[in-house]
Amino acid sequence: MKFPTPTHKSALLPLLALGALPITVHAALPAGSPYATDPQSAYVEDATSDGIANLNQVLCIVHAMRPAAMVNKGPYVALVDMNKCDSRSQASASNSTAGASGATSAPNYMNAVVNITRADNTRPMTGKVWMSVSEQGTKFDVFVHLTATRSPGDAPPYGQFRVDYISKLPNGSTGFNGFIDANGPDVNYFETGQMSNNTALAMTATSTSSGSGTMKESPQGSPVTFNFAYDSSEPNYPAGVFSRSDGGPPVCFDRSKANAQKSVWRYGTYNANDGTRVDQANPGFPVTASYNGSSYYGFAGYWGINFQGLDLNTLADGPVAGATVKDQRPGNTATYSLSKVSGKLTKWTRNQKTLAKMDGIPFVTWVDLSSITNKLPASGPQNWQMYWDDANGQFVVTGMQDCSNGPCVVASVQPSVPLPAGALASEPLSGWADGFGGNIDIPYTASSTHLGTDPVYYYSQTQVIPGSSNAPSALYCVSNCPTAASINSFTSSGGSPFDSTTTQYGGYGTSQVTYSFDSGGLKESSTPMTVTDSNVLTGQYQYGVMTGRLFDALLSNANCPSGSPSGNICEPPQPSVYYTWQTGADQWNQTMWLTRTSDGTVVKFDPPENISYTVPNGSAYGTWAGKQVQLQFDGFGNLNGIPGHCVSADTNDNVDCSTANARYVPAFALPDGATMTLPGSGTPLIVKALDTEMRLAKVTCSTTNLSTPTANATLPTSAGLHDPSNSGDSDYIGVKPTVTDPPKVIDGVIQ
């Protein structure tokens, strides 16, 4: 018997029983290689998923601890990236621009002490888990007791297991308290608490082919009841139909995996010659810190250093006195000192392709189109989404981005508006393209119109450590430039963090701000350009404040196009190198670095590396079929940069991103077995999905006998709750053991 291994998201809803994802092992790759053996997880995303979000996250975390592989091996430490167990946080951050890449890539490691035991083959497997979690500034502990008696194969479709869990806040109050009780055909789930959706679920199924259930949730005091049913005996749908209703008209879905949409949130990257895992040359790694008499587990990498339970904003800028950091990789005993600055300087280096290579790839740029067309929904400078139509030699406006009400969303312009040929030929365009590596520049042209052979510049990034030998000592800015006065005004009364004479779009201003850069970070008039108060970092600044371009040489009006006002100071067009400074309350927009105690050298972490990839042809890839996109390789399990679109959380249909209940998801999934080349090393890569979201295709309910699912189960209540942290409870797990060994499991990989 083995412990049931739930999928990345929900292991409960019967519509998830769709079969394993197929993986074709290339003939040249060994059957025992990681490419062939690394597990793949899939889950079905549905409106009912919201009700069991906390439970799904707990199951995902427990699965990533690999309990079945650690039976009777004593207490051990496991690290799990919380972001990889919450696709909604990825989807939300992916629909923003500046700063979002750091948000989605920065690991948020939860640490846990786990002890899995089994007396003999006739006894249940028992697990005890003590978790330390920090989410959105809230710190809490989670205590878990689990037992497994039968695997799903012995008692279909769910096996026999039970998980009881509770979270405790620092003040001793309960964040959430719940249980899942699976016994062959029946599953009961209940959870309540101030950090919970307050959900009860009861379902029954004699097999994975048919069943039904009821779920009630009360998020923020607004009760919603879902009744659902599924059956595989529908004549028009060989795989069966899933139907749900919240009291209104029912919605039905085809359970066929082949007809479902797929989004992959994590890819494995492997050497195409032998199937071994491919990581960066200088990847991030787990660490522990001793500080003020306490120990903290964390992870250090390019996007920052995050220690669970330690508020980085309580640390003063500069060397962190009294902090000792230890490497937690197996066999590594290195120690480090820790330093911090509440901002990050990034160096951007230019790369070049042609406008024809951007054919059909959307990008967002800040530009005033009022004098060009009157067919748009707004006038004046706006963040317009557009693409280059190479066949017709013109730009086409498809949407307008709005960041005023929280996360940035793009509202479609329907119908799309083709701009006259040559409309933007005399104006340099700077913007953001998910499918082209991020920041882009399209220079103005001396010709009357743009051509497909015109250059497009995109930029690769590297982090600059304050005080390092290659760091610039002075930087200059004319567009979106903070000053000591503007930062003070922003933190005290809101508004813009930038000086009013430099907030012009297009890379020019009427004055120039001069900064110094040293071991204390970026400064203007000796004042650090930092903001760490999350109370003022809201709306468009929720991911932090990012400057315009900074240059290591004085700027002048000599950079300005002919005809510019005499008072303007301009950035050089298409610079080969520029810098940006960002600051905020999160680790990805601060700089923390490690210095080896053995020789005083700074630990290097590799930045993301751009990979050109041509999207396959076929209907599954929509308008992206055959186009070349720029992916970003950020280490094993982190292959990002696939462009996205929005879908309805209720119907799974493609919708405008400004629609209520819209979710932003990758527009397509790379097929298992896709190949590409890592430019820096020339390593041939082959990839496969590790965590896949599936969205079932909506069908008409009139063809199915499940068109009116009804309540048919008694919901569980709080009477079934246990408190594994309470010594008086039968599921008490005891005092957390002290474990000094390095983590035995990191993100599901046994070390």
C-alpha cells in the first residue's frame, strides 16, 4: 500500500479522474532518466475549485513532501514552494507587467518538519507535519495529522485516508481548521476559520465513471451551494459529462481530456541527449539563517532571498549584524554573511531581431493615438495593446491596458483598429511583450513607414550588487525619476512617486535627475530611493516602484529627435545598455546578497536566459501557431514567457480580461517532447509538463440526463474537526522535533 498522491490541485472532485497524462520517451533517452521518471501532475480547474482552495493547497504541499518515500526514516525537513501550489497567484501576477516577472519567479518556500511512520504492513501509515508559513505578511503555523489505510487501487476510487489540519496565528487564534475523510466511494471535507472559505463537501462515487455531490461555501459571509454530478454513459460524449449548478441554470462540461484546454504552470527541462535535468550553472539553493537567537529556513536565488517567518523589512539596509547563513545543499558546509538594500538595480543589455519576427505578437506601449484615429475608446496617452501585421505593413490596436483598479488588465478593443501605414514611423515605441522576452524598443524610422526588416530590440537582464566592482557610481534619469521630495510626498500622501518634470512618456523630460549608487543602493541628494511600506504600495504600485531608464553618462538634448522642444532632455534611442531601479516590500524588488565567509566573495546567481522558440502549427496554438516567441529559462522547473489570454472562471470560455471572474492563463501549452537550445551553453533541451491545469469544454446540457444535478448528500459539520496542535486531542502530533540535518526533500525532489 502506498499513500494516495493527490494531484497539484484538487484530488477530490470526480471530474479529475481523467487518467494519467501520456508521455512519450524519445528512443534515444534512457527509460530510467529523469525525463522519463519525473512525475507529472494534472488537475481540473472549475468554479467549485474556489471552495476547496485551502484544502487543495494543503494536499499539494503534503504531496510535495514525498511522504510515501520517507516512511520510517525519521523526522526530516521538507521545503515546498508555496507559489507552485497556488496557480491563482501565478495567474494574477502573470497579468501584470513591470515587476510581475519577479513576482512569479521568486520562490516562496514553506518549511516543514515531517515524520512518517508505519508499524508493519497490516497497520496504517501515519504522518505528523509541522509547517511554518508566511503569506502576504501573515505568519502562522500549520499542524497536520494524516493516516492512510488503503490505496485507491484497493478501495476505488479514493482509497481510505484521512487528513486533519489546523493553522495557528501568533496570537493563538485559529486561521483555518479542517479535515478530509475518504473511505472508498465516499469523501467528506469540512473547513472553517477566519482564513478559510468556510466549506463543506460531501460526495459519493462507486467508480471514476459516475457520482455526485454537494458543496457549500461561505466566503466572506456569502453562502453559495453547488450541486454536481457526473456520468460516463452519455451517448454524445464517450468520456462522460460533468454538470454543476449553483441554483441557477446548470452548466455542463465534456469530461474528455482530449477536448479540454490545457495550461502548464511548471515545465521540466532536460538534456535532449540523455534525459538528465538541466538547471542553471549558478542556480538558487536552500539556506538557513541564524539571527537573534532563532533559525529560519529560506531560499537564495536571483530574485532575492526569502526566509520563512522573517520579515525582511525589519532588517536595516547594510550588513545584517549577527546573521549567519548556512548552505543547505547536501554535502555543502559553506557559510555566508548577509547584506541587504531595500531596492534592486538591474542592468539591461540589448539584443536585436526584426519587426517581421514580431508578426502578430501583442505588446503594450504608452503612446498618444488621438491624432491618428478616432476609433478608439479613449484619447490622450494610454497603454495600448497592439501588434505588427507584417502582411499589411501596419500596426493594429487590439486593447487598452488599465492598472488603476489593482492588477493590470487589458480590455479588448472590438473590432480591432488597424492604424494607417506609417502612422508610428516617426515615433520611437517602448513597451512590453510577453512573447518577446519582456521589454522591447521599436525605433522610429527615416522611411515613411515601418518595414518588416526594421530592427526590434529586446533586453536581457543581470542584477547589480550594490558596492560591487562593476557597478556604476553615478546614474542619470529623465523619465519616471524619483527624487527625495517625490518619494517623501508619495509615502505621506500618495500620488506619483516620480518628479513631475520627469513623468513624460517617450523617454524625455524637462530636467535631469542625478543619482549616486554605492553599497547603500540608489540615492538622490544622499536620500535612499526606497519604499517598503505595503500600505502605500497599492494599485499600479502593488508590485513596487520601478524607475524609467537610468544611464551611466549625462543625458542631453543632443539625443532628441529633430523638432523637439528646446527644453527637452532625451534618452539615447535604442541604448546598448541601460539600468532600472525598483523598490518595494517584497524580496524580488529588494537586494539581498550572500558573501562567502571563506574568501569574502559575493555569491553569484544566474539571471533568466532568453530562448527563441517557434510555436508548432495546429489549432491548439491558435493565433500563435508558427510564430517565434522568446521564453525565459530561470532554472529547472521555471520556463516562463508564454503569452497569455483570459478565460471565464465560470464557463472556461475565452473572454475579455476586463470581464468579471476572468482568469489570466497561458495561451497555449508546450507539447511534451518539445525541443529547443539553451543559447549560453548550447545545451539541447527537451521539455515536459510537470504541473498542468485542465479546463473542460463546455457543452449543452440539453443532451445529458445530468442537466439538473440535485442535492443528494448530507454535508459534514464542525463535529468532525480535530486539533492536531492540542495535547488533549486524539490526533495530537506532539512537539515539533528538532532537526539539524539539511532538507531531505525540496519541491518534491528527494535530495
